[in-house]
Amino acid sequence: MKAKQLWFVAPQALEIREHELESPGQGEVLVRSLYSGISAGTELLAYRGLLPADMQLDANISAMKGKGTEYPFPYGYACVGEIIETGPGVNEDLIGRKIFAFQPHASMFTARQDELIFLPELMSDLDAVFVANMETACSLLIDADPAPGESIAVLGLGVVGQLVSRLLFELDYEKLYLIDSIDQRTEFALSGQLNEAIRNTGINPNSSGWQNKLSQPGVDLIIELSGNPEALNTAIDIAAFAGRIIVGSWYGEKTANIKLGGKFHRNRLKVISSQVSTISPEHEKTWTKKTRMEKALESIFRLKPHTLVTHQFSLEAANEAYDLLDKHPETAMQIVFNYED
């Protein structure tokens, strides 16, 4: 049984490779892929050749454990599929069940049953593509721990920024600033939120004077999701006294000169890294990975994020999909591979 899998073979170079799949072994299942989502963050770093050379792709995802960032390698971690065969020790009643898996882009794959996330029956396949990103968004809010009445800014309105914004809309905040240099992303985030127009403000950081308006009295909580380390200086400039800057971006090999004098020093600012692979010790008594995933699934069911899907491609059109994200990010939000095409 042959499966097609996407491989990153060099910067801006992709290949579709076929390989033979063995029948599922003890505790394993065979999954036919329906959709898989492209991450405009980490996968673009892989596509552009900007992943750090001295680290694993993701030590917390078994399908990529032990795999470094030296080309060639398969990648991806947002696959929705259907179980079509079970191995020894797995109940055959699972055949036909829809699942989410942290798996590289491929038409079929085998995985251990205990590595899969079984989806609620009424969840749509396209909504389920966002399981990983919604878990990240929930993790960010856990680390941010917004207090009622705080002013909040989201820097960067890609997919995770959009999901974080939708979760924040439901909270009790004083002012919510949504900031992105691509106007379409700000408009996308604010669409359907007319009842919040007084309290929500979309900002293009290319506009003049906007930082001065925010810096007095400043923003209590800033969630940085732009993927650009220079945005940390923007966060420092607009932060209020004792403000918190939650960094959810993964910058890869990108660096920037960060201004740690002046406002950063005198305003007692806190810069906090947020990473979904673990739960920070101060939240371990309240949250586990299991309860966080339950929160993510419930949020997907409620918020229906499939509206963020702007493009669908076949796996064979992968070069076109990544080229679009790389060169024309203003035209695309979430791109998915559709394996039914």
C-alpha cells in the first residue's frame, strides 16, 4: 500500500515522495488523510531555510522525534483523517472514526492509537484542521492570564493571532487592539464583531503616530505573534508600567536588536515565552495537557474556525501553496491540503 508524503528537500524546494506502508502493528491504526493544514509560521521557516540547524523538528511529536532540520525532511503537524484499518490490540469499531493527528503532510499514515485525538462526531473536518492552532491559542491565554478590565494588544494576526483574538473577544477587557501590517488581516479579525466596535481597535503599524496613542497610559498585556523579533521593540514601546509581553512567536534563525534600556528597564516590564509543548509550572495545578486539549476542542466547536480557510490545494500543488504563503501572505489566511481532490 503506497502513500504520498511531502518532503522539504532544500530552501524553497519540495518533493512528493511515495513510500510503502506496512499494515498497522500492535496498538496501531492506518489513517486515510482528509485534510492537513499548513502552518504559516514554522512551516514557512522550513520552506525558507530558517529553522535552527542544531535542534529537532519537534521532540514532543512522535512522528518527528529524532528528526533534525537538515534537509531533506517531512514536516507538518495538523492532519485530519479517518481510520481505515486497525492493528492487533485495537478495537475494529474504530474503523471510520475521524481523528486529528500531529503528522507530516501525507495521504496515509500509520500511528499509535494513543497518539490520536478522536474528534467529536458533529465537528466538521475543516474545523478540526485547527486543533493544533487552537491548542496553541488556549495555551497563550493560559500563560497570559488576562485580568478583567485590562487593556490588551495582539501583535500579528495570522491564524494563531486570529484564534487568540476570537477567544479574547469573549473576555472582559477595557480595550483590545488588533495590530498587523496587512490591513486584510485586521479587517478579517474584526469582521462580525460590530457589537464590539467601541472596544476593539484595528491598527496598521505602518500608520503614523499610532504608537504614541497607545503608549499613554500604555497596554497592560501584549501578545506577540508576528513572527518578527523586531516586534518586541514595538511591544516595549506601547507597554504600560509593569506590563506583560507574552511571546508566542517562534523566530527560528531570525534575530533583532532589542531595546532593553529606557522603557523596558524603568517600567518593570515582563517578557514571557509561551510554548504549547509544555505547561508552565505556575499553571500545572490548574491545567493539564488533557484539560487544555478539551478546552481547545470545545473552543473549536463554539467558534467554527473553518471560516479562516482561504485556499485548498491538492498535495501535488504544494509548491504553489507554499509560494503563495511566502510571496503573497496578504491574500491567504489558512491554506489546507485537500486529499479528496
